[in-house]
Amino acid sequence: MTYNDVRSKACPSTHPRAGRLALAATLLVALAGTGALGIAPASAVTPAVGSGPAALPAAEASAPLTNLSHLNFLLDEVPLPLIAGHTTYRAAENPVVEAPWTYADKNDDGSYTPIGGGDLDPATGYYTQGAFNADDTARAAVVYLRHWQQTGDTTSRDHAFQTLRSLTYLQTTEGPGVGNVVLWQQVDGTLNPSAEPVELPDPSDSAESYWLARTVWALGEGYAAFADEDPAFAAFLQDRMDLSLAALNDGSLGDYGSFDVADGDPVPAWLIADGADASAEAVLGLAAYLEAEPTGPTAASAETALSQLSEGIAAMSTTEGASGDWPFGAIMPWTKSPSLWHAWGGLAPAAAAAASEVLDDPALLSAAVQDTAQFTPQLLAAGGPDNAWSPTPGEAQIAYGVDSRLQSLVVTADAADAPGLLNVAAITAGWYFGANRSGLPAYDPATGTAIDGIERDGRVNANSGAESTIHALLSMLTLDAHPDLKAAALGVTSTVATHGLSVVEAESGTITGGTVTTPASAWTGEANWSGGAYVDLGAGGTLRITVPADDQARRVHPIVNQAVDPSGTTTWTTGTTKPGKGKTQPLGSTANGGAGEQGVTEAPGQLLPLPLTNTLPGKSTQVIGSTDAAAQLDALLIQPLISTVTVTGPAGDSTLFVSADTADAQRRVDVPRGQQLVQQAFDATGQPVADAHKGKGDARSGKVFIAAGGFTQVWFEAKK
């Protein structure tokens, strides 16, 4: 997948699908003076307020993090030409709206230059895509709406009003694309329905899209905010919501209740743009709209759409959590791939949790809790909030992905009354303040700028475009609204170490009866070959892979490109470094085929990590696969039974222990002289464990208790 280059200018939202198919193809937290956020209800688990690591200065912790200066800088006035099928609220009286430029390149002097998407024609001032886009305009409106509602700032109210007017101008009001949305707009207001490179759908208002989903998000939050402030404008937004719902009902929601097949498994056929990702952002808007208690037929249609879309999102939840199959409890984003999780779908848990409260549906909340309490800690321990696992971790980190995780953790924590999720949220938010691969802050509260991404090697894209700015600000609004969480996050400014999922390439092993194959593209159509190559074994072939030793047992997931039809098995064992000498231990077996009918996916078969029955002993350094039929083996995904994330900052050092075990576990840590261990244990749902020590140790013993599938936060404080 070629979205390693963060924030490609070919794509405003850097989404890997639809018009973004070109991209796809190609601790324990140190808590600020409040124990562990001061929110866990069990006194046996939660230290008293003020007993945690050193608190931040009160002024630093209380100062607002949300700074709209850079987003305001990106805003420009956009004239509205007279175009059939496109108008907005009071267009005749005020034919000028506001929209944010898509990108902002950082100059050598530290200033920024706003630019559009695609190539610029100097003669016309037009970009091959456009200066402004519906995706970013919708989300900018959400930022301004939330800031206005949270602070009472009337300037933000005015910007919200103007960006909503801009967004609704992009919505087609008559003709074959009615209700759908044009994605791109030039600086003079001219619409560009067919951008270069081509984005699907093309024209961009010819079918439902990610930008229609985001339009629903902004319309829902806009209606809720303006219902009392400006009833006439709210009524206009409700009419546009009705138009949007009609388009969805003519599209994906018309297939409600039917299922497609994706590599042998049923997937809901009624999700927007085939994904829980786009659907989640529409659900956020529908939930906000219904919470405002509207009446009439639009409200009834919205409730039906909310129920149907959230049901489809929950259906994309993986059935097992951290101790089960890959991807360890995540809600999968795309019906057309069982092997690609990406952070553009990171708001799915937030959407499911929000919908669960509006609809009073506990099943939706269960999906959100599993994703946030089990998958997210594994994601952090694997190196932080990567933007994709495809299926191995291997992508850059951007504000969109971080914000999606943060919002999902906070919304789910509130809906489920699961305090442990807020502790994970503090680590996640620490990314903005330096707890990332670069070791540098990714957001500047003095200017409101946010970097466009951090590569896996720590390189920083210092530009600050609309998407990065918007999602960083959504995160800051969340932190400002939760002072204890904000204080904890500000105390996390550096990641000391992570020890979690790791990858060992199959082609690094000793091959007997097979060859290394390097395909023309690492992208299969639904997943990436890890390292860009794989081992093609013939019947009777053997692959011996050397893996690092560890101080604990590990779960091993061979990544196999399973053929559609059954095709024998590969048996996996561990043994000595010398073939034929010493004992081997069985680990389990994986099927070479049997993926099932291709269905709606882009490639036959599935490239997927498959779990083995037995764990790999910590001292073992050899994993051997022997096949009785042709097999394509990509890599080994190795998962410690207990992963860790260690962070530091103004609040001190701390470690998050994350379980992938089916049983409760203990680990021992060295307790510094004059210190004692403080720990909080949470189960697989983020709920506090009543007795973290289980009677097996005290604060001076160094014993850490980790519940099965759960997580425990640990830090040290002076002996009392």
C-alpha cells in the first residue's frame, strides 16, 4: 500500500478506498496528581486523589488546549456561482460562504501556504482536484460546532454557520444525483465533480460516498446546535438531512438485511460505501440529531437509519478479543477485506457506543467495548496508533487515527461506565505531546497547528493541512472537556519502550522445497504482502524461521495466503537451531486453503494471520513449518502473552501491561529503593478488578497482576 507517504496530495482524506483506491493499491499512564484519573470507583484499586506521580502545574493543566487559529487561517471565503441543482441557505442574500483549504505546506520561515489538491494550473488558478473539499468542510463544521457549544464562542458559531452553508451548497438538490455530494470545489466556487486522478464515485455526486456520510455527521451536529439558537436554519439543515437520508435509502440502506460474501464469510451489504468506516461518521451525526429530539418524518427516517447502520457496524466486530484471532477484537472497517484494519475506521467504536445510548441497545455497546478495551491496548503496545494493519503493522501515524482512537475510548468509557478506557485514552492522547516515534510534539497549542504525520522511522511531515488540524482540534476539545484526562495526557510526553506484536518475515528463514516470490505489487487488492515478498512452498516443503527469544511465552500467528479451495495444511513446531537434533514441540497447524468464495473482495483467497493452538516458549528461537501441499507463507506475527507500553513525562514513569492470555497472569518488576509499587488492574471490558493483588503480594513485592484479556497500569511512589 502506497500511503506510506503521509498525506499524499492526491487525496484530501488519505482514505485507502473509493477514490482513494489508488492509494490502497499502490501504562500505566503517569497520571497527573489523581492516581489513575481519579475515576475508578473501587477504592481498593484507585489511589486517593493526589497520591499518583507528581502533578502538573495547575496553570498548565487548566489552560485550554484548543486553539482555532490555524483552522481559521485555512478558512477562505468562497463565492457561490449560480449552478443548477446547487444552492444553500439564503444564497441569494449572501452568496459567499467559508471553507478550509485542503492542505497547508510549511515554509522555511515557519509560516504556512494553503494549497489545494492535485496539480495547479497557474493560468486558471484551478487544481486538478480543487481548493476545497466536502470532507474537510464537513469536519471543520463539526469542530466549530463543538467549540461553540463547549465554550459559548460566538465566532465559532459564525464559522459553523458559514461552513454548513458551504457544505450544503455542495449537496445536489435535483437530478440523478439528488441528495449526494460533490467532493471538490475550486477557489472561485466552481464545482469539480470529476477530479484527476479519478475518485470513485465519478462524478463524485453520482452515488453515496464517504463525503455524504460526513455531510450527515455535520448536519446532525448542526441541527442539534442550532435547534434553539436559529430554528429557521435548523429547519433548513433538517431538510438537507432528509435529502441525505433519501440518497442513502436509494443506495446502501435499500439493501438492509442482505449480506454479501467476502472470502467465505457473510458481511452486511447495507453499509455506506461498503464500510463501517464511512457509516460510523454518519452514525455520529444521526445520534446527535436524534438526541436533540426532533419530530416528524425526518426524525423517524433518521432513527431507522441509525438502527440499521449501527447494526451493520456491530456486525463487522471480530468475534474474539485480545486472546483470539487477529485483529484482537477490532471492528473491521471494510466489507471487501478481512485482512485490512485501518484507522479511518477508528470512529466505529464511538459510533456504536453513541448509538447504543440513543437506541438503548446493549449489543452495540459490547462491540465498542471489545474494540476499545482489547484491540486498542494491543495497538499501543505494538508501537502506537498506526494508521493501518494490513494485516501486519506497517503504516505511518496521523492525527486522524489518533483522534479516532481517543474519541472512541472516551465515548465508550462514558457509555459503558468503564474507567479503564480513560487511562488508555491518556496514553493515546500523549501522542500529541511527544509520546510518538519522533519524540516531538505533534500539536502546538500556541498556534493550533498539527503535523501531517509521523513515519515508522520517526520522520515528520511538518505540513499542517485541514484533516490533521481538524482531528487534532477534535482531540483537544475532548481533552478540554475532561480535565482529569487532559492532566493525565499532558503528563505523557515520551514513549520509553513498547513490547508487543512483532513480525518476522518468512523469507528470512531457511527454505527446503520452495522459493521466495516477490510480486510486482505488495498490494493484493485487500491486503499487503509483508516485506513485499513471500515463501512459496511445494508439497513436502519446510520453512525454518529464526525468531528472537523472549522472557515469556508468545502466541504465534503464521500469515498464510489461503487459497479459495481446501489445499492441505502446514504443521508448525518449535525446536533447536540444528535440524534433526533435539526435541520439537507442536505449536499447531494452519490451513493452506479453504478461504471460501471470493465474493465482493478484490482478490481470491485471503492473506490472514492464523492462530496456533499452543504458545511458543520464551526460550525457543526456531519456528518450523512443514506442509503437505502447496502453501504461500508470508510472515510470522508474534504476540507476547503480556505486552507492555512504558511512557514518561512531567508526571513520571509508568507502564501499561496488556494481556493476550486466557488466564490471569502475574509479572514481577523491580521496585526502586525507597519506592513502592502502585497498580490498577482492569478486566477485558475496562472495568476495575476489585483486588488487583489477589492476595499474592503487596506494594513492595513488585508483583503486578494482569487480568485475562485486560490491562494493568503500574507506577512507583515514595513509601508511606
